[in-house]
Amino acid sequence: MNKTYSYDELNVGAEESLSLEITDAVVRQYADLIGDTNPVHLDDEYAAKSFFKKRIAHGMLAGGLISAILGTRMPGPGSIYLSQNFEFKRPVNIGETITAKVKVMEKHDRHKKVEFRTWVENPAGQVVLDGTAVVLVR
């Protein structure tokens, strides 16, 4: 079981991460669950003619790892995810293991809100998704 954090235990600069191997099965399960069947994610022939020249994972699949960290690890259960912004920087390639990270940037004592930097890296350490989130910590 992972540690979860109370508001007082969260310190500016603290980080948490979560990795996932992006397999063909993961991409297809995500597409089935969400309903995003864009052929750039599912059809090799179609994707070969696309801007990316090959199939790529859904960007929000990577974003979902951020949600998993905030909801289960840092701060963890009981926290309320208030907002998130993302900028997609690079494609997530099938076969890669990506790592999502969150870092405490600022705390707001009055309402116990915490601002996080949120990002996802590919195996080369390149940022594929970058953003910020605000979480209410109980």
C-alpha cells in the first residue's frame, strides 16, 4: 500500500510518480472503455499515413496516470481533484513505458488547496505531457 498525505504532510517540492508500459492491449482496452476509436490509435495502416507515421497511444491515457497519482498516492484518498490543464508535447508510442510525475508547487492554507506541477515522461526522459493541477486535501 502506498503512503497517502494529509495537507500538513505535503511539503513544497515533494514528488510522486507512477509508471505504465503502453502495450497494444492497454491502448485497445482504453479505446474500448472510453470509446475513442480514432484509427491513429488502433489501425497500423491508417496510422502509417498519419503525421506520426505509426500508431500512438491516446494522450489522455497518459493524463489518466496523473489522476491515479493524485487520487491514490499524493495526496491520496479523500482528496478532491479540482482542476487540471495539459499541454501535449510529444506522442506516446506503443511499446514505451511512460512515467507520470506530480510535484507540490504551492499550498493555500485557507482552503487546504494544493497546486501541483504534473507531467509525463517517455523512457528518454522527454516530457510528453505537461501541466498543472489543483487538489483540495481533506
